[in-house]
Amino acid sequence: MASDRLGPEQRAVSLDAIDGNHVDLIIIGGGITGVGCALDAASRGLTVALFEQRDLASGTSSRSSKLIHGGVRYLEQLNFRLVLEALRERNLLTKEIAPHLVKSVSFLYPLKHRFWERIYVGFGIGLYDLFAAGTRNSLPRHRHVGPKAVKHLSPDIKMVKGCGAIIYSDALTDDSRYTISVARTAAGYGSHILTSTQVVDFLKDGDKVVGVKAVCTESGRRIEVRSSCVINATGVWTDDVEQLAHDNTTETSQKKVRSSKGVHLVVPRDRIKSSTGLVSRTEKSVLFIIPWSDHWIIGTTDTDWDLDRAHPAATSNDISYLLKRVNELLENKLDTNDIQGVYVGLRPLLTGESNDTAKLSREHHVFHPTPGVVSIAGGKYTTYRVMASDAVNAAVTEVPRWVSPSKTKEIRLIGAANFLKLEEKIISLATENNIDVATARHLLDRHGDRIHEVFDIIAESPELIEQLSPGYPYLRAEVVHAARFECALHLEDVLTRRTRLSIESWDRASDAAPDAASLMAAELGWTSEYRDLEIQTYNERVVAERKSQTYFDDETAQSSRLAAMDSRHSV
């Protein structure tokens, strides 16, 4: 197998290997769908080049609600096929593909009506369990609990007198960490994974797309790569890429993807006293309070968005809405002083007749917008593997040889193979490497059996065993690991996606920025001037994000957010 290391050396080798040459498939987009396509195709024996304009998971795939779930609310929409498919994938990811990254989580659904709601909601969640049972489910089944049990499980919850709750199970992951793991697994099967590489034009043979022109935005190097087919897996940028394929001279037949803004708040774990997550219906959708390490994630909103898609902004109105909704559930109210982090994700929804994005389809669709191009749009993070298989199945019809069916159902992600064995000896693992058990647990859940890569870095430089930011579990060694193994090219890549300090720390990682930048500079060969520019750029981002969240409307908030420098530039 090829190397699954995504560092500067691999980047240079990949650029040289594909420039002026032919690959079976080109994939545009480094989110979960794109890297899923790369793994699916490469594991079938196809040659693959993936281009991502920014960073892996820099869009929606690092800004989701972090849930791997069937979607209880889709049952109410009678979308049984989507729920069953998602539950099947949830169980596969939890048990086989990535047990180190996907963990079970329980949610309490507090009831507001003593009789009819218990029957109605209980039937729905019971149906959810029934569907899950047909997919070799390993998670606990739902159960009904009375008021006393609810108060024991969740002391801060506001109860309606005489009503209890229903508790059920789903799963959770660090979405950006998962995406990066899929990308490294794809690289191990031979995929060329290139971030900071912008597709600027398509190569044509008549009306058919036969390749792309791309630019490395780090060095300015221009390359041309030919292919049998191009897969457009760019999420909320789907229509833009299709327009580029049409030479920007004619409008594509119809706008296919609509962006929906989902805002999330992050608060410390001690602000809400509960041993489970919480879920409640709102007038339009569902509100989740999700356990996230030493924090809670509260979300989400679901509103139309037609402004900048690389840096969507949260408004004071979004934040107030979420605080109002969560405080309806809690005895002890939250306010803006409790918020550590705010992040915004854009859902790429298939365009429908409804003006309400909450009612638009979460299913995916594969289509051929122009000869030589396959687009995949819509879908859920949970079903990325099925989406990738469907997209590659459509693309291989252009490959002039027999191609095997998808194999990803049997492929474990890097880190998964010996995870359970290491988990059984977590105490000895900690002792052998001079770390406490909590740190060993943190590293094992993030890296799985690739934990040795971090330990090797610490062996080289023992001072890297220290925490990057005091009080948070990320080690300085993980910064070096991100640059050496996980294609982190900029400071924000480490602070927002390789770690999650940008949303988990009160200062949004500003204090950690100088040390992280110095570690990256040593690994990537930055000058002191460039290191300082990276720190300045990151801090400007933090200031701009905070300021944007004080404005009421999308347009003003977006303008404020875009005032900051960007570490990456478009051609």
C-alpha cells in the first residue's frame, strides 16, 4: 500500500506524479463526501487525484452537529428509507469502520404532556429502535423514565409536573477528525490528496470534460491533470463548479443546491448539570444539547443563507434564538457570558419547492451536469459512505475497463485495527509513555492505534508532551503531528480542525497561537516573518468572528467577518 502520511513530502510527490498525467478519477472537494469518494475509488484499484481549495473539512464537514444518527425527526416526515439507511451506516461506523472515532451517546427527551405525547413520541422512538434492530444495532434501546429518574439523570432540566421523559441512544464523532482519517485512509490506498489546490478550469475534448487545470495556492504552481471522469463533491459550492464546467458562459439548467445556516453554541460542561444529552422540539425543527468532552454543543438553527460560503457568520439574533430555546429546557438559565465558542455550518440541501430550509430534503442525489462530470449533492454526514459509493458507481461508467464494486463496507479507517486491544490496556499504555490515563484516553480516542505516531514525536522531543493550552487535553506533539501527518498547512488548520481549541477555549485559542505557530514553523520551514503573519491572521479572525456575533442581521455580520485577513487566497 501507499503511504498514508499527508505531509509536505507527500504533497510535493503527488504534485509531480499527477502533473501532465492521466488519472482515472479527479475529485473536487475535501469534505467528507469528497474524501469518501477518494477512498471508495482508490480501494477499487482506480487512480485518484483529489483537489481541495482550502483545508480538509474546512467547510460543512468541520461544522456539523457532530452526530452520527438516523435522524428521529425524519420519521415524522415519513422518510423511512433515509432513517433506515442512516441507522445502518451508524451501526457500521460505530462497530466496524471507526470505533475509536464514533461513540454512543444518550439523549433525554423531556415530555410536556403526560399521556398523548408519551404515546406519540414513544411510538416514534420505538420505531427508530425497531429500524436499528434490523441493522445489527449495538446501542441500548430506548426506555421511559419517570420524573424522579429524570431529575437524577439531569438535575438542571425543567420538568412539567407529572411528566417524565424518554431516553434513547445515538452516536457522536469529531467531524473534522473523522474526515481527516478518511483522507489518510484514502492516501494509503494510493489517492493523491492535495489541499490548498484550486481547480480553475476544465480541460475539454469537444463538449466533454477530460481533466482540470489547477493551481497550488501555496506556491503558485500550475498543473494540468487529465482524467476519465471528474466528481464534483463540493457541497454548497456544487453549482459554482458546474458553472465553471460550462465555461461560465451559459447558466446551468437549474440551481441544485441551497445553503442552510446552522449555528451552534459551545458552553462548559459544568453550566448544565446532566449526565445525558437533551433533545427538544422547536416550532421548526429540533434542539440538541450534545455532550462534547468537557463541553456541551447547543444547536442548531436552520435558515436560508446566500452570502459568503467559506466564512458564514453567526448573528446576535442566532445566538439569542438558541439561548431562548435552551433556557426553556433549563432551571438555571444560560446567557452570553456562558458561551465559549460559536460556529456556523452550511447544509448543502437539494433545492425543493418549499421556502423553508427545514423542510428541504436531506437525501442525496447523483447527476451528470455535463459529459465527463458527475455531481453528488445533498445527503447527511452519517451516510457519506453510501453517497461516495453512488457517486463512484456513476463515474466508473466513464472508465474504459472493468471496475470492482465498492469495498468500503469492509475497510476500517486508520487507527481502528488495534484500537480495542489498546483500549483494554489503557493504564499500561499511559504508564509506559509517562502520561496520565486521561491523556492516554484523549490520544487513543483521537488517533486510535496510530497513537504511536504521537508517542514517536514525543520521544524525539520530550518537551512536546506538555499541553498546548493549559487545562485542555491537546498536546504540543499533536501540532507537529498535524503538520507532519495530516496536511495542516496553516495555523488555523491546527487550532480549528486538528484540535478544536477555537471553539472550546475561552480565548478561542489566541493564547495557544504563538506556540502552535512556532511548532509549525519548525516543521514546515516557515520564516519568522511568515510565522508572525500566521499568528496575526489567526488573531484577526478571532476578533472578526467575535465582532460579527454582535450584529443582528446576516449582511452586517458577514461584512464584519470578512474584514479579517484570510490565510488562504483564491486565484
